Amino acid sequence: MKFYTILGLALLLLLVPALLIGLVFIKPAKTGLDFELVSFADLPGWDSEYVFAAAPALRQSCEKLKTLPEQRNLPGAAIGGTAGDWSDGCAAILAATTKQALTVALTSYFNPLRVSLGGNSDGKFTGYYETLLRGSRTRSEQYRVPLHMRPPELVMVDLGSFRSDLTGRRIAGRVEGGQLLPYPDRRKIDSGHLEGRSLELLWVDSEVDAFFLHIQGSGRVRMPDGSLLRVGYAGQNGHAYSAIGRLLISEGEIAPENMSMQSIRQWLKNNPDKVTDMLHRNSSYIFFRELGDGAGPIGSANVPLTAGHSLAVDRKHLPLHAPVWLASSHPDPKSRTAPPIPFNRLMVAQDTGGAITGEIRGDVFWGFGNQAEEIAGRMANRGSYWLILPKALATIAAGDDG
């Protein structure tokens, strides 16, 4: 055996104990959320009128869970358990007709959990709303921008159905030759990829308004006869969402402290020659369907959204249909210089969004109208939330070191 081989073996033998010591004492970095059991009295503003105001949202989710098989997992993070885990608590919620009865139902069957990441419970909370557009069922010189229906070849896949470690992740594309391939991006679709296929749901009069409808996910279109037609999310092309507000900040076009939906609209208005190129830098593209005249727009949890009480979350980290106590603030809709208004209330996780990613992150649905637009467009406020689960699930969550 050669000398340098013998020397190498000797060095390796000397290093092995040190390596083993390192393996014993180096603790892997902690990942994921921490959940700590607390009482309802610990929730900021728990005794406010905003507990019972959330009853319509709670009922929507409980009615939906009643239709699922007991062993069906809630959509989103596995911490949400199965539909059967929620049956008793939901029965009590559905029977509650007063604030007192609802409070008793929640405190009897559920337990709140303080949510944190590495000890930090602070996160970012934004807002969204039903936008208003002007449109027609026929194309004309005025109405030239299409809102497309979902193409039949578009395949949307919930990866969590295949592997538990992919819960909350989704992908979309088209099948060709037995392979799932990427679907065309916004630029290609806007350049005519879908033309000639009768996939136009409506035609609207503004490229910018159509883009913001893609961001909000739902809206109302005022037709030439004055009637309002509701449209909602029907699918997405699978490309990652890119926030043009972040691009405008990084390129020095808008100062970070001035960023809002309103400032983005103003920049687009002031730079008409740059509009199309800027919008195309967000490759994500949304397809729509016509909605009825009933309750609010339909969220990712497949229930109508409730203004001021439906929350879009990252389903990788939180389960849909779960109640959430949010402690944050929102802009004053009557003044752009006034301090933020405290916002402590019961919400329900009923939606998701391409921009809503991260452990402590949420998007409040504000409904329809000028006030909703004013609040949602400027809301980017710090806050915390508490996840509310059936007691057995909450105990399990609090005992899990993540």
C-alpha cells in the first residue's frame, strides 16, 4: 500500500471521532411554524362585536365541511385534520344564533394557538376587493381587451394529493405527448395565443383594469345597459406571480413608503408607452367564469367570501376553513394621512393568492365599492394571527416541535 494512501487512512481515522462529535452537538435548524396554546381571553379585542360579525363566514365553511366525507383532509396544511374532526364544533357554530351562543360554541369546542416563526409572531397583512370594470359581450373599438374562460387543455394539479411534503403546492400546464408542459405565459396569451377559439368570456375597455382584475381574482363588470355582471376565478396558467409593485420599487420608479395599488395605477397612467411591457413582466395569467347574483365571490375553499371576515392565506402553512383571529390595522379610507385604524377580529381562512406566500401572511377581503378599494389598495400593515382549531387538533399542534 502506498504511503500517501496509508497517511490518508490515518487522517480519516483521526477525523471520524471529531465528525461524530460534530454530528452529536450540531442541532439542525428549526423550520416551520410554532403553535402555542393560549386562551380566548388572550386574543386582543376578543370581546368585541367582531366575533359575531364573523358568523356568516364561519357558517359558510361549516356548511361546506358537512358535505365532505369524515376522513377527507381539509384543504391546505395537514394541521387542519379531517372534516370529521370539525363535525361537533361546526354543529355548535351552525346552531348559534346570538353572540353569546357563538362565543360558547367556540370556547367549548375550539382552542386558539399563537402562531410564530422562530419566536417571531409579526407578519404582513394586505387587502383585496371586488374590482369594477366596464365591458361587453361583443368586441368593439371601445371594448377590445378580452377576459378569457379557462381553456379545456389547461390541467391544474394539487401536488399535495401525491406527496404530503408538497401540501399547499400546485402546478398547472398542458398535456402533450404524455408529458405535462408549461402553459403559455401572459405575454404569449396577450399576443394572441388563444385567438379564434371562442374563449373570450367578455371584452373590457382597459388593459390596466383587466390586469388588476387578474390580481384581485374577482370583480363586477358594468355592461352597456348598466347592469352588473359578476366574474370570478376559474384557473391560472401555472406561472409564478410577479408583483409589479416590487419591480417598480427595485427600479426606483416608486419609493417604498409610497407603494400602493393607487400609486401603481398612477404610474401606469403617467407612462402609457410602458404599460404593456410592465404588465407582461408578471407571467401569471388568470382565467374567469361568470358568477351568479348570489353571495360574494367564491374563494379557493369553494365557499362565498364574506367582506371583512374572509382571509386569504398560504395553504402550505395554514388549513382552509379554519377560523383565525387577526390583530393588525388598516388604512383610514377617509384620509391618506391619518394613522392606521386598529383591526382586531375573527376571520376565516377561505382563499389563497399568488402573492400570498409565507408563514405569517394574510390578505383581507374587503368586498366591493370605493371604500373597499381605498382600504385594500393601500393596506400593507404589520400584525399577528392566532389559528383556532378543534381542541384535540390544537393540542396535537402545540405538542409538535415542527
